[in-house]
Amino acid sequence: MSLIAMHPPMARRAALLRPPASHGPAALDQQGLVDLADAQPDALGLPAQELAEATRRVLGRHAGKALLPGPCRGIAQLREWVAAHLEGQGLHVGARQVLVTAGTRQSLDLLGKVLLDPSSPLLVQRPTSSAALRAFAPYAPRMIGLRCDEQGPLPQAFAAALPGARMAYVQSCFSSPAAQTLTPERAEQLVAALQEAPCWLVEDDACAGLWLDAPVAAGLLARGAPHGVRVGSFSRVLFPGISLGWVAGSAALIDRLALARDAADHPPCALNQWVLLEMLRGPALQGALPGLRRIYRDRRDAMLDSLRRHMPDGVSWTRPGGGLFVWLTLPRCLDAQELVGPARRRGVAILPGGAFDVGAGGCATFGNCWECRFADDADAAAPARNTVRLSYASAGPQAIELGVQRFAAVVREAVERVSRAPLARLGGVSRA
Amino acid sequence: MSLIAMHPPMARRAALLRPPASHGPAALDQQGLVDLADAQPDALGLPAQELAEATRRVLGRHAGKALLPGPCRGIAQLREWVAAHLEGQGLHVGARQVLVTAGTRQSLDLLGKVLLDPSSPLLVQRPTSSAALRAFAPYAPRMIGLRCDEQGPLPQAFAAALPGARMAYVQSCFSSPAAQTLTPERAEQLVAALQEAPCWLVEDDACAGLWLDAPVAAGLLARGAPHGVRVGSFSRVLFPGISLGWVAGSAALIDRLALARDAADHPPCALNQWVLLEMLRGPALQGALPGLRRIYRDRRDAMLDSLRRHMPDGVSWTRPGGGLFVWLTLPRCLDAQELVGPARRRGVAILPGGAFDVGAGGCATFGNCWECRFADDADAAAPARNTVRLSYASAGPQAIELGVQRFAAVVREAVERVSRAPLARLGGVSRA
């Protein structure tokens, strides 16, 4: 086939597609590099032997069912498992209100497809999941960033932004990347606002299972938020190579999502579903979870401890109760993007926070249709250029200590450089 | 969660989603029913034991790689396998020009997403794959049906429709459902037309491996059609439960599809890819194929033989050289949709052809934006209401004989009823 440089036009939305913020560990082949950028969990602790055993049992027991495509919505037993799991969290849905998907990204893509017209107002936390921004981007919504604290969206900002919004995308616990977690009181305030203004709520609890200190409280849907779905994943930590997730909630929306799924993808892999179900029902999963929690708790503690010891004044960070990330805020005179290269040369990979913030370099609509409702509040409207996501997913405690130490040195140097800069530069800095 | 009937608005494209033409064998629980409607292959002949063995080997050898997500484009070894496979068919692409997907539906969805704006002209065969129509529908293209014979699109019609078209979706061999297969001469004519008018070619060869009499000749891209991709599947027959497919061709398009895939889905299941690769490299696959061909050849022959013996005059059908379907054309006085109920009551499930034809009930844009370029040719413009797809995928030869016999009785009765109808009715009929 001849390769011709000029080609026929593509769809306008093709220009809205962007590469991921992090390219995964495979992209980093630097000797001795500490990877604090990537979110991919370690294979360490994954129950490989149990998985092989489960596969053998499933194929031996009902090969016919496992080798043929199952129902479009997912096998009934797995949907029932999800419904029972949600019941335990106070959310009452029938198995018919559960759709099995190929994981969170597919869930979010389908939600974007079914709910978002071009320029539909879409509320997101600041910061929010870069994967969610990328999934929604091709549908060209108008992203509206919500002011947040460590408990999630500020109630007043949320209530003010809701009228006319098409969708609110909320991570109710251990939000990626800032580990915002709704308290019961905050959750009640947000639910009250949602009852006032009709809007589709997409509640992402992909990280709920990744609590490190204590399990999380009930989310927004479980507290009575109308019109919405919860998005969950089986793959986040235990089965990253077997991509399966689910959406559960509003029957009207699940029905449409099921149609969209069926048009855009074959039924979820039957074999994987049966194997997963075998694992969920057996002791392997429950057995593996405490070990995994211990691994990530040790890593988080190592990171927090290293940050405390090495970071200069003026740097602040979150203390996540779950998830895989610490969210750093650098002095406002620094641009995290400019630290990536120096950090890499010192042997540590970090991820600037821009990709997690609407309006920043990672804005899902790339500035084409973003409009901040708080434009009179320059602080909130400005893209966060001085933030960094540090991941404790893949590096062990000792490597984390080394990586944080290296990055702290880079930050110190950068602060010193800025403080030596002439006044003209400082003028620019004070606005940043 | 309370279920409230009224809900906030969804995206406009949500109204373009339709259920599949066939609901799969699970929907049919009628005792003694012969299923000639569904396309799902039999589990019969699937190498279950080999699959379990391959999974055990893969997990034993490199559990880490198999349990973590692989690269977004698919694992390199599998992409290299596809490139070598295509090389054998005369299509020269590098592994970088191959994208592994979750199967044909995802391939087509991504192509729609990246290439189709609302009202983009999209050329399709008449009839064409209902799955393709459903995958493209949410992107609201303007479907343009191409006049075809058993060798595919008529060259003159194709050349006339090409200027201004955004995409041409062509199944070059054993097209679903009518088993159209390009001859070398026809293929050369279509390639010449594509070289004249720039248009993205999407060549679907999902059924190429399902030849029953003889392997197929090279397709359009292999003969030099510019600007296009080939869409293939590993799942059609051998691995229907493990959904994996690929798109290969234009580097510029593959790059965009990879971005779209990465935004909308996690990397293709690593474990499944390694297991598939293990199967592709081993003897199990090559060993299973001749047996599967024999099974489907026997069923096809049984169906053709039964049709010849039972169908009344005025009914014609295809003689497929591959694939899983016979395409029936009933007398023009009959509406296939009206025969579904009577056939079901006699114990046979059939699928009316409307879902495979743009402009008919199954039109992917549901009449909202369909516009036939041959509107002056009433014959070509009319939706095909008198067609039926009969599948020999899931029923054995004896059941097929029984099913065809039953359906033939229904057709005979319908013809008799119409011929006894008063003149007023006949007037309506002659226009049908």
C-alpha cells in the first residue's frame, strides 16, 4: 500500500483527541529512573496462580458458555454480584440496572456518547481524572471546573454551576489525582443541590476499593441523588490486565448505554467475566486485598515521610486516605511543566498537574470551548500550572524516598533560580 | 435510589441508537424452534482444551506481562503477526500500522468516531452488515446505498457516488449478509475509481477466513486503493468469546484511531492477546480450521439443498462461497417482516432483510438523513422489504432442513393469500 501524505478529511472531533498524560512505564527505559509519574500498579501481589486455576476450572466446567459471547449487558451472575455489592454500600439497584463494560474508560466513553452534545455543560472537579477528560473530549462538551477542597466540590460553587448543566462528573472518594473524599455532610449538601437542579450525575467510585486507612462512606447516589449512575471497575488494582467494569443506576440511562455499548463493542469477554466471577466468589480476592493495601499503605507512608523531610517550604501536598497518588502544589512562581526535564535528568519521572485540570494544557477541549464560570475569580479560573501528581503505584518505598529526594532538589533549585531572577521576571511570576 | 420517570435530556445521538436486528439465541426459548436468525456460531469445534492449556502456559511464563495492561495499540508480537498475515495477502504494512482492537464492532465505532461528522456521506453496499450500520449510526452520517450484484458494488454506481464521499465501507469477500465477493476484475475497477476520487476506504474482511470452497483473492487495499484501512477479526468463528480484532493500513488514520481507542477504552486485554498469540503460533488453530470449514460447508449445502427442494417459484437466493448466511429474495408482493410471526408459530426463526439495508426499517439513521442518490431509480431507492437472511451458523444440517421446510410453507401460504386478495390489496402489493 502506498503511503500518501495528503489524505481525505477526518471528522472534526479527530482534532479533539490527545495523547494520555502519562505514557506508561514502557516509555521509560532510562537506567535507574524512579517512576513517580505512572499509575500502573505493580504486578506484585496479583493472584496469577489463582487466575490460571480459575481459568482452567471455568473452561473445564462450561467451555461452551465461556467461549461464546455472552449477553450484551454482561452475564447475569456478574451483574447480580455488582447489585449485591452496591446494596452493601446503600445503593439499591436491580441486576437489570447494571451494565458490565470493558472498564472505566469504556463506561465514560459511553456516557459521553449518550449524554453529551457539542457544548453541553459538563461539571468536573478541579483537579479531576485526566482519563475522564480524555474520554469526554471527543464529544466536545463545555467543561466547567468546580472549586474544590479536600472534601470535594464546594457546595456553593456546585449549586451555582448546576442549573443548565448536562452532566456532573464526580469522584466521590479518593478522587484522582487529589484524593478528595466527600464527608457525609458534604455529600448531603451536594445531593440537596442535585435535587434542586436536574442534571445527570456520573459518580465514579473506581478508587473506592483502594482505601488504605478506612472504608468510605456512602456516595451521592446512595444518599438519594436523582438521575445518575455509578461507575466502577474490577480492574483498578487486582485485575489490571483483565479490563472489566460496570455502570449502575438510572434504568433509562442504563438501557441507552446498553444500546450504545452493543453498537460499539462486542459483548464483554465472556471468558474473562466467568473467570472474574470465579475469583470474586472464591477466597483468592479477599485474601489478596489486605496484602495489596499493606503494599500501597507502606508506599504512601514512605512518600509522605519523604516529602516532609525533603521538600522546601512553600510546597504543600495531600494526605490521601486511599488511591495511588499524592497531589503536590508547588510555590506559585513555578511551572511544573518546566521541571519535568530537570527531574528526568536527575533520575525521577513526575507528571505535571495540567492534564488533570480543565483550562490547563490538559483541558479536554483544548481551550476551544472552555469557559470558566468563575472568570471574575482569577485565582480559580487560572489553570493550575504549579501542581504535580506523584504516584506511589509502581515504585517501592526505597525508590520512592530516592525519587522524592531527587525531585525536592529540582524544586529547591527552581525556587532559587526564580528568587535570583530580575524584577521583570518576578512581575510575571506574581501573576502566575 | 428512587426511579423517576422524567429525566434530564440526553444527547441527540442517543435517539439514533437501535437494538440489534437479532437478539441472539438466548432470546429464543421456544421448544423445538429452529434458529435460522442468529449468527452466533456453535461452540462445537472450538478448541476449549487448547485455550485452557495456552492460558496456563502464558500465566506460568510471564504472569506480570499478562496481568498488567499492555500497550494501547496492542502487544507488538500480535501486531507483527497481523502484519505478516496481511503480507501473505499482498498488503504491505508495518506493525506500527496495525491497531489491535476489541473486535470488529470497536474497530467500526472508532472509524466512525474519527472519520464521520454529522451528514458526512458514507457509501455502503446494499445490503450491508447491520452491525456496521449500527456502529456508524450514532455519528449520524448520510448513508448512501450502492447498487450491487454478487461481485459487490457496480463500478459505475460506485464511481458516481464517490466524489464528496467521506468513507466507503466495503466488505470485499463473503459480505454479510449477501456473500458478495469481489472478482479480481471488479476489484481493479473499484480501485481505479478510488484513485480518481479521494475517500477513506474501510475494507472489512472479517469473513475472509470463513471461506468454504476456496480462499479469496486480494482485496482493494492490496491492489493499491489509497487512503484506507482493513478491518479484521480473530473472533468471528474460532474465538467468539475472546473479542479481539484489528485495523491496519494508513499510518495517519491508525495514529488517530489509536488515540481514540486509548481515550475510549483500556488497552486490549493483555492476557487474551498473549493467549491468542500462543494459539496462533501453535498447531491448535490450524488444526481446528479444516474441521470448522467442514461443519459450515455441510450446513450451507444442507440449506441450499433444502431451499431447492422446498421453496416455491419466485423465491431466489445466494450461493455463498463463504460466511454464514444465505440471502433470500422473496416475491415482491411479500413483506418479510410480516412472515416473522407465522414462521415463529411454525417453529422457525428468520431475520427480515430490512436491518441490512439503508432506507429500510433498519436504516442506521432511521430515515432522518438518508438520501438515495438513485432516487430517480425507484427500484434501487426502495428499501428491500422482501428479503430474508437465513443463517447456517448455529443449526445442524437436519435442523436446517426442518427449518427451511417450515419457512417454505409459510412463504407458500403468504403467496397464496396475496394471490387471493381483492384487487384493492393487489394494487398496494404491486407497488411494494
